Amino acid sequence: MSTPRRRRRQSAAVYRRRRLVVLLLAIAVIGGIVWLAVAQPWQGLFGGDAEPAAETTAPTSAPTTEPEEPVATADPTETPDPEPSASATPAACDPGVLEVVGIADQGEYAADQQPSFSIQLTNTGSVDCVLNVGTSTQSFVVTSGDDTWWQSTDCQTEPSDMEVTLTAGQSVTSAEPVVWDRTRSTVDSCDSDSRPAAPAGGASYHLQVAIAGVEAAETTQFLLY
């Protein structure tokens, strides 16, 4: 009967080498597992999760605005009312709105005084108007009863025209008064030094004036001494 052979006990060095090999294998296995988890080499082959598609926004419709009110257009058949021009010249004065008054500078005249006469003109209308107020349109007449003693137009020299604008309600007076020399006038005696003198001593006379064809409504009375 044979006796069993006793197994030889391995040396400590052998055990160390075996443990080292086992440790290296474990590290290799773990490293492979980690690489597979990170690299995921199967994604390209089996249609793994693809990159998420970029978000797209559905096109929105253009913003809407409130409908505009239609612009009113002028009717071509209508004629606009012309606006009054500030620079337009007023129309000629209507004689019916003109008030004329004869003015004597005094009511009584001493023997050494000569009467001076003027015309006052008023536009009684409601609008401005134009009138020729030159000496060519002025007339002064002195009467005593039915006798005409003197007329400014008998011996007038160089008559002139002067158009002015009379504003509504405006009154104007002739700038240069006309002087009567207290003698009788005629167109033939303008240069005569022997014209008859008007009677004095308190004699009454009346002044009648006119301008631009418009006569004063009343005469102006005065006395000569």
C-alpha cells in the first residue's frame, strides 16, 4: 500500500505573482467596462440617441393693425370759397354811406378876418372803401339868400387827385383849409383887384360843400362884420 505524496507548499513568491496577475486582470476588466460606458461605440451602428434637433419656431403671421379710416377727398365738382385776401384793395365808396359836413373856423368874422373853410367826411358804412378826396373833387360855395357870392372852383389852380382808404366809421377833415377873401368870384375876375366886397355889418352867409360828388346835407351859417 503506497503512501500518499505530500503536496509541496508553494513559496511566498509564487503567491505574490498570482495575486499580481489576478489584480491586473481585474484592472483590465474594469477599464474595459469604463471605456464602453464612456465611448458607447454602438451608437453609430444601431441608431442610438441622436443629437437633439434644433428647436424650430412655427412662423407667425404678420402683425395686424387696425384698419385706417378712409381719407376724405374733395369733390372735384365743388368750388372752394375763395378766402378774402388781406392785401386786396377795398371797393369804391358807396355815396350812400358818406356823410359830408362843411366847417367854418368861426361863427362870426370881424372886418379884418377872412373865413377859412374845411370839409369833414365820414364813412358811415360797415366796410372800408376807397375815395378820391383830392382838390379836384372838392367844392366850396358861399351864398347869401339866393345870391351866390363865391365858388372855390371859379379860380382854382392846379387841382389834384388823391385816393384814400376810409375805414368803416372813420372821419377825416381836409388838411388845407380854403380861405375866402370876402369878395364876389367869377371865372373872369380871378386876377382882378376890383371885385365887389361882400356886405358885412352882421350879414348872414351860408357855406355849401361837396366832395367826390357828395354834397353836405345842410349848409353851415356864419356872419360877417
